[in-house]
Amino acid sequence: MFALLAALSFQLAPAPARSPALSLEGNLTGIFASDGEAVNFSAHAAWSVAAPLAGQALFGRAGLWGAGGTWIAYSLVNEFALHGPESERERNLNLVSRLAPCAVILFIDLVRNGFGRSLRPADPAPAMSVPEPLPRPEPLSPGSLSGGDAIQVL
């Protein structure tokens, strides 16, 4: 308790200012005007990756393309029809963060598998129309069970 109070009572000197030209963080986050823009960009990018990959995990390659196409369509409708008035900068950042990651995933799948149906292990095998019946067990002959078995013949 005393250590916490002592730590809170010290006046910490501010970090020395660094030149933005030498800062890697400044180069990476310099495109954002605020922390809110950076969080918004990263959230859109995360959902843009998660949506098609979740579709692939659930339904194979068809799910990848279905969920990816749905995400892209939703993003376009959301940005152009559902959003209220916003700056052109915000709309452009939203479109890039929503469309680019999903489009890259779909492009990678297209390069790897082409336009045809994929036979990769991630795709589920076609289901059999009628399952094969299990073989019937052969009946036991009387007296084949020993005295210690759980089933007793009366």
C-alpha cells in the first residue's frame, strides 16, 4: 500500500521529445488524425479478415467467397447509403480498411485455387446421399458366456 502511494506521489518527468522523422511509430500512425481513427481502421481491418475466414472455416471455399462477397457488399452499402454525412477522408479510410484485407484474402484464394472447385482438405467432402447400414452382430450361442459376465441367461 505504501509503495503504491509513494509511486503515485512522485512527479515523473515527461518523456524526451523525439524527432518525428526518426520515429517508426510516427511513420506508421502518421496517417491517422486521432487515436479514434486508428482504432476504427484496425477494427474494420480485423472484421474484414475475420468474416471470410469464418466463412471458410464453416463452409469451405464456398463459404470463403460467400462471406467475403457479403462483407464487401455490406461495406459498400454501409459507407455509401447508411452512414450520415462524413468527411471524404473518413470515408476513404473506412473503404480501404474494410475492402482491402478481404480483397487480398479472396485474391490469394483465386491465385492458389483458380476459378474451379477446390479439392483442398479444408473443403468438406461431398456427403453420401444414403448412409450405409451397420453390419448386424451375430447372435451368441447359449452357454458361450462365462459365469463372470454381466449378462446372465435365465
